[in-house]
Amino acid sequence: MNGSDDVPGEPLAVHPLTFVRQSRGWGKAEFARLMQAHGKSLGIPLATNRTTVWKWEQGQEPDADAQRVLADLLRVPSEQLQAEQWPRWLPVWEVTGLTAPWNEAGTVEALDDLVGSGRLDRRGFLTITGAALTGLAASWAEAPSAFASALNGDRVTDTMVSTIEQRITTLRTLDDQLGGARLLEQSRGDFALITGLLSAGRYTDEICLRLYGLAAQVSHLTGWMAYDAGLRSAGQQYYVGALRSARTAGDDAFGAFVLAEMGVHVSEAGRTAERVDLISTAIDNAPRTLSPYTQSFLHLHKAEALSRDGDHQRAGTALNRAVSYWDRHTEGEDPDWLDWFGEAQLKSTEGKVLLRAGQVEEATSLLEISVHKATPRDRAVRSSRLAEARLVGHDLDGALDAANYGASLLEDKVSSVRALDRLKEFAEQLEPHKAVPAVREFRDRLQALPVAS
């Protein structure tokens, strides 16, 4: 399937059925007619119309007859229909990155599939959870780094690879300043370019390693931008591509980093124990030669994972380890893909962990530092957490100052759906103060922000 098959003028998929329909190029009315015709062929009369389809995609469950017809239309085995509840039996959870073999051919297959399917997002629900997610982490830890002979095609030169490396460095810098939503198409283009070189190019073993390393980095960056733009499922799939490419390149440090980042997705969807499992797998299987800088990053993620899962004591232990590693790091030892990590990130996570543990005053102080030292996009994201901490500390004026600062960044500098969503979550916490004029002004300001922020 290809992103160009999206139905013109229709929004990105928000329900699994919407994704099924859009991926096949069916409009609502056409889909309704197909359902009626297929039902008739099965001897099951249906009155499905465009409104019926709309209701299903808004959350109404189709009746048993409609589900039988739909399953047959989509060639879903009847036993799968019986085994899974609606809408889990719909064929949207198949991700090539999870099923392809963990070797170079499998990595190329997964990357090629991503070039085509990464534009179709199952927005509103995570694709990869539970046993599939745990199995992915285990596969990454066990897979060999195998390289087959170079494919026929043009020779990939050192200069070409260096140029792409510079493009990705620039893209990463722009992302920090502008947010991912504005840069997603450019990142997808770079990803498609690298995948094409891997599929059809001719190169030395050294260039091959660099190409897979680049594929890992740009796949992660594209996934991160998709996540920042609110496209959670697409972001996950790009992360799978990054994990596979890193393993094929033999870069297990970057693989551990990607697993840590994947944990953010699942914990924000409420699957906090799965994040703990992911970061534990990452730390247990990371190279023993990791620098204190990278170790600090991984243990900081573990502290955040445990904190979200409600294990504040172990979170505190992991946080102390992260700070200890940070204190031992030296400038310049950080890998280029982690050069954004610094004191601002450390203070932000430390503040969140302490806030959940009830240490409000200290948490607020740390969150203030994290906002002050952050890049513009991260300031927009973190302003809502600072606002929340100040509100918990009964400082309504200070909370509104922080929230309005985040809103001002989204108005004229940063594009980040994630930052906007977090400000909206904070706005809900202001309900007890809704009569205060300044609260009404902030909520009105938030309503006026563009949805695509």
C-alpha cells in the first residue's frame, strides 16, 4: 500500500476501520455499497449507508451480521473474527517490521514497506503493544548483524554518504527549533533516499555499515517527528525500522536508545509496565562500553518509566544513578544522535519524577530550570508540566504564566501537536478556577491556536 492512495480531502485515519477503508481507496459511500453487495452475495441483507459507516468510525459497534459480511469482504478468517472483539480483528495490526526475519534482507523489506506505508497512520490507537512489543525487544537483543552481498546498481560513494549525514544533522537541529510537524515530509524524503540506496545501490562493506547507520538515525528522526506531530502509530513503525537498521549496522548503543524512546509512546498510552520492560531490555543488552553520558540517558528513562508505573522508590534509585553517570561524563563523549541530551532534559525528568512522588517545591524548581535551558520546541512542551507543578503548589498566577508562555511559542515559533495536547491537558486541570478571568483568557487563547500546531 502507498501513501498516495489516501482518499483526497479525507483526514488521517482516526479509527481502525477508517484506516482499512482509506488504505483500499474506498470512500464512505463506496464502502457502504460494497458492504450491501457483498452481503447480498452471502444471503445477508444489509442497509449499510454512508451514515452507518460514519457511526462505525465514531465508535459504534457494527451488529453481528455486518461484522460477518465485513470479515468475508476483507478475507479475515472466521476463526479470527470469533477470537477477537471488534475492532481488534480488523487487518490493521500487521506490521512488516515485526514479522520480517532479523537479517539484512528482512531489514530492507521492512524499510521498503515503511517508505510506502509510513504515511498511513493509525492515529488514535497504538499498533504495537503487549506480546508483540515484548517480542520485538527480545528479537532486537538476540538478532545477528548480517550483511549480504551488495545489490546491483550504482556505486554509493563516500561523498554521497557524507552529504546525507550532514543533511540529517541539519534536520535534527531544525527539529529542535521548529518542531517535527513542519519537517516531517523532508525527513520522509531522506528516509526514502537512503532506503533506495540500500535497495539498489552498489557499495563497499564500510559504506554499507554507514548506510544502515544512517537508515537507523533517519528512521528514528522521522518517527520522532511523526510522534511530535501526533501520528503515534506511524511514529512507532519508523522506530521499528530504526531498531532493525541499528541491529543490521551492529550499533547496539543506538538500538538501546531507540527502545528507550519507544517506551515513551506506550507509557503515554497508559501501558506503563511495558515501558519498564522495554527500558530494562535496553539497559541489560546495551554494550558494556557505553559512555557515562549515554548511561545517564538510559537510566533517566528508567526513572521516568518506573515513576509513571507508580514505583517511586525504584524510580528514585534509577534517578540517582542517572545523575551519578551525568556527573561523571566528559564533554565530547556523546554520540551525535544524543547531542540534544543535557542538563535541561535531566532536570525535566528529575522534576517530573519528584512531582509524582509529591515533592512539589523541589520539582517546581527543577522544572523551571529545564524550561529555561531548553530549545524552543522543548520549552513549548515543558511549559505545561511547569504550569501543572505550580498549580499543585497553589500558585495559579505562576501556572498561567508558564502555560501562556508555551502558548506564545506555538503561536509564532514552534509547531508541535504534542506541546498543544499537553497544554490542553493542563487547561482541563483549571476547571475549578474557570470563573477567574485570566483562566478564561488562557482557555480562549488555547482554542484560537491552530490544530496543526
